[in-house]
Amino acid sequence: MNVLILNGSPRINGNTSIAIREMEKVFKESDVEVETVLIGNKDIRGCIACMSCSKTGKCVFNDMVNEIAPKFEKADGLVVASPVYYASANATLIACLDRLFYSTHFDKSMKVGASVVCARRGGCSATFDELNKYFTICNMPIASSQYWNSIHGREVGEAEMDDEGKQTMRVLARNMTFLMKSIALGKEKYGLPEVEEHAWTHFIR
């Protein structure tokens, strides 16, 4: 099993990293390979809808997004983690995810997704919902935990005091591991669900 974690925080070893480390420990104890990539402090521009990726299979902007793409293709699970800004995820992470999901054409079906959010106080639920939408448009099951996947802290290191938040991350990693392994067994025995040709409906005609 292989998990890719995208850290949307611009801070190295900030509160979002504390949540991620709790998950990393569980993955490693479960013999799951894990790689964490820091996104939030990178210069990543948004999608311009140029459609170049439909011809080349990669984004026209050759930056971190194209570097992450093969890691995502290899992974059995994807974790996206972000601090909360104005009840929303870090804009750099959103730019990355928009382009990553749109420009990659490999089948993402049954890769397990999980989102993690970190806030001083409010906005966690809105950000959690925002990040989960990337999974639900690609046939990716979402791993859940004992609570919404959030941890709290403002100053660097404060999230270490959120015992429930850290426990939620550990439970999430265990549940994600179980789900990935169960899906792998299901693929061997039953294969993937039947795929229909996509029916595109455009509402202006």
C-alpha cells in the first residue's frame, strides 16, 4: 500500500504537520509506504482552462503539479491537508488540486481519499467539505474517522495540545489503511465496478 500526503500549509512543521505526523506514524506501523509533499509554500498558479492537458496528458505549466502526478497515479490513497483561511483551504493547495485532478487522465477509481483541516477556531467544516469534493468527482471512496478530520491550534505547536484532534488523525489513518487493503482484496476477487460511458449533459442545450 502507498499513500501520498499533500501538505497545503506554507509553514514547515506547523500545526497542519502535527496532524499529518499522527497519520504518518500509523501508516508506517501498518507497513504502508507514505510520502508527504509540502505544497503550501510553493509558487503554483491556478488552471487557465487552456485544455492543453487533453492533448499532452500533463499540465501546460511544468511545476510541482506535474511532479506530483506520477506519485498520485502510483498511490492507493491520497490525503490532502490544509490550514483554514477565511473558512476555506489555502489557495495554493486549491490551485494545485484543480490542476492535478483536471490534467491527469489516469483512472482514480477506488483510490481512497481523506482530507484534513487545521484551524484556530472556525471554518473547519466548510474547508473539509471543499476538499472532499475532489474525491467524489473521481469515484474515490472517502475515509472517515471518529469525528470530522480537524485539529485545532493557532500558534505553532498548539495543535499538540489537541488530544482529540490527534486521536482523530490516528483513527483516520487506521480506517484509511483498512479501506485501502479491503479494496485491494475486492479488486482481486471481484474487479472494479462496471464503467458506463459518461453521459455529458450541457444545460444550455
